[in-house]
Amino acid sequence: NAGVMQNPRHLVRRRGQEARLRCSPMKGHSHVYWYRQLPEEGLKFMVYLQKENIIDESGMPKERFSAEFPKEGPSILRIQQVVRGDSAAYFCASSPWTENTEAFFGQGTRLTVV
Amino acid sequence: AQTVTQSQPEMSVQEAETVTLSCTYDTSESDYYLFWYKQPPSRQMILVIRQEAYKQQNATENRFSVNFQKAAKSFSLKISDSQLGDAAMYFCASKEGKIIFGKGTRLHILP
């Protein structure tokens, strides 16, 4: 059973471009969480999704950011018109259908905006 | 509101000694989970230990144990016989649906 897979591991984008970060949860997991981590800081919650449904997006910036978790395929975190301040490590985690279990993390995608 | 507070940005402990990392949280739920995660320099998030809020018994995993004080909303992590490989950032987290993390404590192990 492969772990949570995130790709790419590193992504460089110029200001104004779009960034797409992918997360394949562990097999059988139907819950996905996205977090952003700035250097020397903690993980900031962004969004919590179930398949085809956004459960909680209270941590998502109102503009330029969106997330989806389709019935088939990986979860996608999309950042439009990136700015330098979007540079960070983005982590995805997944957990099974039973809500109150631990989440398993991917290795993160480091986004650099130049 | 769901919040997690770690008041110790950094801690140091001598190898083989014991150290306790502090965490307090706030929640309006009666059913929730608490976790400690470790993040070494590789940045991989690794689960150290978990505690179900409805269980009174403190969780233990080998050298790691917690002191869970539900009424005080306190959830500290004790690391016994500290090893060099324990050096990392440690994050306390609460889960009631979404998972919220504290800002972390950087643990240094002194040889």
C-alpha cells in the first residue's frame, strides 16, 4: 500500500503563472487535507475535502486558490496567477472514511515563485 | 474555535535524558483526537503518538508518552531516553474533522 504521493516534489513558476499541485491519497482513503508551511513555521490548514465534496475551506485564501478531489484521480490544489508570497511547502494528507483517525502525510511540494 | 498552542519554540535536552514538550488546545467538541507529529530535516511529517479524547488512559509508544489532562485541555509529550535521532520539529495537533496544528517546538539533542 503506497503512501500519500505528491507531485511534483519541486515546482518553479514565474509570477503570474498557474501552479497545480497533485495529491494521490493512500488506497482506501476518502479524506484529503491540504496545508501550507512557510520556512520555520507550522502547518497552516487550507482545505479539507472528501471525494467530490469540499468539507471545510476556511483556510483557503479567497482569491486565486482552489482545490478539488474528484471521484477518480488525485486531489488538485490550484493556484492561479502566483505571486512571490505563494512560495512555500504544500503538504497533503489523507485519512480513511472514519473521520477521527490520524492523517498520513505526503512528502510535500515545494513551490518557488520567481 | 479549534486552536492549538505550543508555548516552547525551542527546547534542548541531553542525550539519554527526559524532556517534556507542552501543548494546550481549545475545542467545543466532546469527541476529538489529539496527535503529536515529528518533522525531521527531511520535512516528512511522521506520527509519533495519538490520543482519543474519550480515553482517560494516557497513550504510550515506546519512549514516547503523553500526559492528557482533558479538563485543563493540556496534552504534553514526554520523550524518555532521548536519542540523537529525536532531534526535529514537534507539532501538536487536534482533529475534529479538520486537523489543526500548533506552531511547533524545535527539539535539540545535546550529545
